[in-house]
Amino acid sequence: MSQPPRSTSEQILAWLPDRLAERVRFIADRPLAASESGGEFVLYWMHHAVRGHENPALDVALASALELDLPLIMYQGLGGRHPFNNDRHHTFIIEGAREAAAELRERGIRHVFSLPSDTSAPSPLRGLAARAAMVITEDFPAPPFPKWTRALADRVTCPVLAVDAACVAPMQLVPGVHERAFKFRDKAKKLFRQRADRSYQEITDRPTAADDIDVGFEPLDLASSDVAEAIAGCDIDHAIAPIGHTAGGSAAGYDRWEEFKSRGLARYHKRRNAAEIEPEQLAISRLSPYLHHGQISPFRVIREARELAEGASREGAEKFLDEVWMWREFAHHFAFTRADDLHSTRVLPDWARQTIADHADDPRTLLDGETLARGRTGDNLWDAAQRSLLAQGELHNNVRMTWGKAMLGWHAGARPTMARLIELNHRYALDGCDPNSYGGLLWCLGALDRPFNHDEPIYGTLRTRPTHEHEARMDIDRYKRAVTRQSWRGPSRVAIIGGGITGLAAARTLADHNAEVTVYDDMGEPGGRVATHRLGDATCDHGAQYFTARDPMFSRLVESWVQQGVVAEWDARFAAVSEPGGIVAKAKGDPRFVGVPGMSALAAHLATTLGNSARVRHGRRVVMLEHRDDGWSVTTEGSTGDDVFDAVIVALPPAEAAKLLSGQTRIAGEIGSVEMSPCWATLVSLPEPLAIDADGLFVNIDGGPLAWAARDSSKPGRDPGERWVLHAGPAWTKEHRSTDAADVGRALLDAFADATGVNMPEPLAVESYLWQHALGGADEGSGVLFDADKHLAVAGDWCKGGRVEGAYLSGVAAAGRLLGHIVQESKQQARQEGKQEAVAAPAGAK
């Protein structure tokens, strides 16, 4: 009697060795795609086992390709709206991909990498998966990958397999859902011991060549691309820079492991909680970014640690093994069994949710995201810990527990606290988004823990870790020195020419990464596009009237500024006028924000919160920039000497920037070709409110001078009285550039009266200003012009759409481009010296 046909999963498992088959989980158990229905190749979607060795997912894909006699394509990409896309993560991932691709090439396997500039564009992964006979990926249990893997499986008709490439004891083999470490240890220790000492057996046969297959997109040339330049063109958060002392890739990861084995492992059990010890002293391994991205093999690390546990390093190796096996794999298993709940309070035990809810109304100081992200809470240890995340991309695990526990004191309830913990850790830490990250963060809110026999304010029965008690156990000054150094060697002193929104955004980004920054501004106070002028006894916004927030990074900041009272939403009535007296109400559209008590409040906030490594020199007009062998010479009006800097960011209107940089850079001509239009602005104070049913008017009357009118006094936080701001159109302004200001004021007031049909009372005060560089420019995509050879960036609102948001993003892009370049230079220098890490000296070190 013939046997019934086997399922696809049985077929696949039959051609895999047991050591691989036990690691396979079928996301979609469907028939293999035949060649006539798209089965052109086997596809391996690589994302968290980025290595060409000791990789079970790779070996499953390779065994399958050999069995089916099909080519094997390895796909890796950075498309998609991952919530924490930024320069730091992109750089580390691409550096790792470069090494993995070279390693795979040696094994005859094709690797393709997608780096779209528009991260919202459809991923080429879908198209490749639709053409595959089967799809293999890693079984990575932390968000968003379980959801993304299921979504991919729903869109294709072939089998989709997930392979555990991270744990010695495969996650799916450990029975039950375990929320306490000792229970997991009991269930997993036999599985672990049976596998921990095995040498890894790789499949060495080469698959059918895949070089001639059209993958449907232009892969990034990993071997020759400038990483910093490639990333600069991506629509991601450029405010978070790459880390100089932690290069991505297997070589750097194994170098770090070898050095830790030889110099740090024997003392690990004694020194692992001493966060103030500088990284070079090897108190901890700092392997977590490499393990998270799968750039080093956890099987090798555990194998070698077990060997050392039999020798002179026994105590240190045993404690390290307890961390790298038991606690690490415990977190993976927990995430595996609770993957859909990791961003929900459902993941917390009932007792923890209840005790947090019982104390949700306890008195506390609520803090905004900007204050927290930039480490400005006023708590000594917490701020230093956040500075470590922000500037170093890492946080000592023992400090992370105290850092995380403190968060509940600044948020009311479990949900906002959990969201902020996840955001800050994952956005900045190179090992963020890892199952171990979730384990540690959720532990701060009671997960994987037990209730305590106390009832503390805010914390209830949760375990507490007061920051002042932790600080008393450590050398806090030494810790601060370690976290406030640069992560790179090389250029550190940066001059920024221009103190508007662009220059201040650049300065803040650089200072957040511990660069030394000097901002030169020819005005007496910060402003630029958001200038506010005095009119009689009140003030008026004569430049930008409001701003919107569409970019995710900028939107987060605006939310914080609203919470701090720096800005507020202008809940205005808007209308349009296309013929005299014909006012037509307009839909509200995106929320519009204004500075409080004037638009210049935003610039003032940026200028006063730059950080300790930055200063603003007001009233200092730069008259000459010169690039010399020792850097950039900056000469200001009336000075008797010059200042010398390693790098310069020019944040001026294009005409001024081009003049200042003439003969100093290849991009001077490109800057000078950009045109900006002027705008006459008239400010008027009136004795009584006007009977106009609008606060903002878009005026489009043919041949008329007026383009915009705003009831400035309707904005939140303004002085009492009736004040309007009138802006002329660019064409009229150009024709009347030399007209007397008083005549301009009369012309705009007459046009305003005609457009609105109101009887204009005699003004209390009228002043007109020529805004020289108001409108125009070009969207350069990246928002910055850059001369890498000379460490020069040029930026401004004219590079990024001509709005306040564009001005800020351009400044961030300039700082990010500069930081990305000098970090790559630092890493290149380290490689030339035979090192994998580029480490700067701690601030204040001798």
C-alpha cells in the first residue's frame, strides 16, 4: 500500500540534518513553488544573523537550495518604516553587512542589500519572495520582526521558514511560558548542556550561481560605497550619529571578544557591576550589539567561555556564562512566547499592573521626551546614564536597571512609562530592540520579577532602585568622564556660522555627541527665520508666522516643546481672499504652532539648551573663512586674530554663504546658484479689533502687493491689543526693494483694507522691514551640501523646503553628515593601525 504524500514541512525537514531541523519553525507550510509558478531560487531574508559562518538559517537555506538544485539569494535591506531608523543603526548594520557579503561571496553565495532613500517605498523583499521556491529567515522574537515575517508569509504562496540562529537551546524546544529565571533554567538546562559544547558543522557545498538573476532593484555596492554618504541620502533620523568606538561587523566583534577573554573575563565576576570603569579596562564584554545583530556567533562565544570555565578564569567565565546563556536565552524565550504583547501592558503580571494603577495619581513631576532624551532631568546619575545612551550608544546593564526604574517617577501609569523606556533605549542603544532589551526594560515595571512586601509611593509593591543610592555606590565623576567623551578620534572643534534655527539645530546635535561647538551669530539674540520684533509696547512676529510638523523626529520635539510651554498650537481661523472683500473660509489642515510669547522663543530655547560643550557668540559677524593645513580659520568683524576649527558648518542664506566660501570649496558655485526671494513685512498696531472673521489670510489678488495677513495678537501667549502682520508677495517686493519703508507700509495697509473690506482706524504704530531671504531655495533631498575633503557642511531652510521644520532638519542633517564622515575617518585610521575600534580619550584625561 503506497504511503500518503508527505506535507511540505515533512519534506523539508527530511532533507535537513537533525541539528538544523530542530531549529526550524514553519510560518507558512505550503507547497514548494515550482519553476513555472515562480520558483526561481531559494531566498534567505537575513536580518539578525548577519554572518556567513556558524549560521543555522544560512545552512537551512543552503541545504534547501542544494536539494532543489536552485540558486540561493541572500537579501538584506533597510527599507520600511522601522520606528527607530537613524544614522547610528544604519551605519552599524551596513558595516556588518559589508563583511557578511564578502564572507558569503567566498562561499559562492550572492548577497544583495537594499538601501532606499525613501524608506516608505515598497520593499523589494516582497517581489523577491513572490519569485522564490521557498523563503527562509531568522526566528527573531522581538518587534517588529514577528509581525513583518507573518505579513510576508501572507503575501506569498511558497513555504516560509523561521530558523533559530541565536540560542543554544532552540526557543521552540523549551516548553512552557516562563516568567521567572529559575523556572526557565530548570526547563532549558538539559537542552543547553546537550548542545553547548558541540562544534558547529557547516554545509560547505556551493549552490548554483545566482549572479545573473535580475533582483528587480539596484543593490547597494557594499564593497565600495561611502557608508556615511549613502546614509546621508536616506529619509531617516540624522540626529543620532554613528559610534566611533564600536564598528559593525564580525571582525570588530570577535576582536572585542578576544580582548575580553584575555584581559577581562577572569575578573568579570568582581568588576561587572562597576559602570564607571572605562570601556578600555574591560570590566564587561560589550558584545551585545554584535550578538543582537548576529554579527558574531553566540555558539562560538559560549563554547569558548565554557572551555575557559575549566581553567584559571573559572569564576569569571562561569558568571559570564550565566549572563550570556541563561539570562540571554531566558529573555529570548520570553519574547518568543509573548511576542505580540511586548509593547502592551498585557505583558506585565497582574500584580504589577494593579500596583502601578493604584499609585498612578501619586504626586510626581511629569517630564517631556526632549528633557529625558537629552539627559536634562537634574538627576545626577540618571542624566549621566542617558548621556551614555545618547553619545556612546550603550548603557551599562547594572545602570540600565536603575535608569529604567526611575522612569515611573516621571510618567503616570504603566503604558506611557513602558512606551518611553522602549523609545529611549531602542532609539539610541546599538543593542536596542533586542529580546534582552525587552527583558530588562519590562523588569523595571515588574515583569520577570516578584512583588515586594512594601507599599512605596509611586512604586507600590514593585522593586525599587533609587538613583541616589546607586550613585553612592560608584565613582560618579569617573562615570561622567567616561560617558561625556567623544566616541571617535579626530576632529572635535566645530564652528557654526549662523545662529538661526539651522545653526542651532546643528550645534545641538553636535553637542549631544560631545563635540566642541562655537556658534557665531551677527545678531544680538537668536532668531533668523523666527525673528520677533518690538512694536510699541508689544512684540510681533515679522518673519515666519507659524510652523507645522510632519517629520517624525521633528514632531516628537514639537510635542515636547508644547509640554514645556516653549511653543503652542495656534488655533486660528484661516481664510483666503482672491478678490476685494471676498473672504472665503479655509479648512484648518495640519496643526500650526507658534513660539510663546513670540516665534523667537523657539530659537532662544535651542540656544540656551545646547549643552556644556557648546557656546553661542552673539554679535560676532564672520567676515572671512579660510581653509588651511591646520583647519578652518574664522575671522570676525573687529577681531585682532582668528579662531581655528577642525570643521565648519555654514548656516547662512545662500548668497551670504557663497560669498564667505568663495575660493575655499568646490561647492561655492553650487551654493551661489540658489536664489531666494525677499519679502516686505509691515507690522501694525491698532486701537481696536478689526471685524474680520479670520486670524490668518492667504491673499491672492491679481496685481496686488499683499500675500499674507495675520492677526498676530490672536496667537497664544501674546500681549493684549490688536496687531496685524502683513507680508508682501515676492514679485512686488522685488520691484519695490528700494522703496521707502513708510511708503511700503502705506501700500500694504491700503491693500489689506481693500482685500478685507474693513474701515481701517488710524494705527497706533506701523513699522516695515525688508526680509531679505524669505522665500525660495531648493529641496536638496538630504538637506545639506557637503565637502568631505574639507570637513565643510552648508545648510539652511533653503536646502530643505524653506520652512521652519526644513531649517531644523537641514541643521540636523549637516551635523549628522559631518559626524558620519569623521566617525568613518576615525574607524579607517583605527583599521590602518591594526585595530577595530576608534576610541577617544575620556574628557579631562591626561
